[in-house]
Amino acid sequence: MRDMLLVSKQPGPHAYKRAVNERPDIPNRLNREFGAHKPNQAWCGDITYIWTGQKWVYLAVVIDLYARRVVGWAMSDKPDAALAVKALDRAYEQRGRPRGVMIHWDQGCQYSSIKYRQRLWRYQIAQSMSRRGNCWDNSPMERLFRSLKT
């Protein structure tokens, strides 16, 4: 490299945004208690992006923490509230319209939208949100996406 006057360029450290505003109206009910004792007790969800070979698409997934299985999913060109609602609808129908479910997401704007929260109210699903900027609060989803992309 020296002989050819090449210089290695390394990316700099990632500048994480330091968030200070939490959502007091949507607490972290799950609180990293990822071991559910029965099906449809606690679900987790998140959105990621996937390269299809032609374009980027967004994938929303809902898993049941009891068996760590995907119970609902949806894909879209946009990571909006409609995508999150579609994944939630599929999970709700696939699991036989369960009662007493708690669903945990990160603090994405999709999950605090009026459209999404109205659907949770209709299904009588309790909402839990990770602390701002804390990926460990939703680690089952991060692990699923890591496996999927690997």
C-alpha cells in the first residue's frame, strides 16, 4: 500500500444520538423479562430493512416470547404505522384473537402513532416500550433480525 501511495480509510466512531425524552405514557412493562410462561402472554416486535436484490423493503415482525416464534409479519416500501398495524393484525388473527397480551416495541414513531395505538385499544393489548436508545430492551428482536440477515 505504501509503495502505491494507498491509504486505508476507516469509518469513524458512530455518533449515537443521546435521547433524553422518554415516553411516560407508555412504560417499559416488559423490563427485559423475556421468559413468558404461556403463549400469548408477551409479544415483541420491530421493523428492519432488507435488500431484495432490486430494492430495499421494510419488514415488521411480531414474535411470541413463549416459543420465540414469529406470529405475525408484514412487508412494505415504507416503515410507517400501516406496516406495524399490518404485522399486528396478522399476529392477532393467527393466534386466534387472544386476550391479555402485552406487546413490546422500541420507541419508533410507528408504535406511538394514533393509528397503531387505536388498534391496540381495539384488541385490548397492553403496550410496552423500550427505553429510548436502548437496544438491549428489545434484544429478542435484534437476535431474530441478526439470524435472518446472516
